[in-house]
Amino acid sequence: MKLATLACLLASAALAQTSMTAKKYEFEPNVIKIKKGDQVKLVITALDRDHGFKLEAFHIDKKLEKGKPVEVEFTADQAGTFPFQCSRFCGKGHRKRKGELIVE
């Protein structure tokens, strides 16, 4: 691959970085919008206890330890709306704690 072609490919993929929090029964933000092809970096901090972050479409399931920022990196290589959720049981409202990643 020629250097100019490689430079064009790297320039076309933007870095989409988002800071998130997880606490009992909610992610903030709970909707994330990015562009197809973006390199995505989510920095997620659990505020009240250990939680989890699962984004099945991109094969991601991370443990979020209370107070420790966790970096989740992937390439948004498919367009669509993808649900994410807590993957560690955190109480009665656990199943309601969801969000979505929108890749345009």
C-alpha cells in the first residue's frame, strides 16, 4: 500500500471519544452517536459500585470497577443502532439500564 493511500485512510477515520458514567440503573449519556469508520474510545466510570458494559454487536463486555475509569476502544465498522447494557447484576432495576450506540 502506498504511503499516500495509507495517509488518506488514516485521515478519514476520526477518533470519537466519549466519557460516560455508570450508576445504579443508568448510563450517562445513554445514547451515543458516531460515524461509520470512526475509531471509538469510551471512557466509562462506575460511580456507586461495580457494574459492567456490554455492547454485543462489537463483542465488548467489560467489568467496570467502582471509581476506576475503563477505556473501551473499537472501530465502528458497521452502521445501525446497537443496544448496550449493564452486564453485572446491580439490583432490581438492572434490566432497565440500557442505552444505544447509533452509527451513521
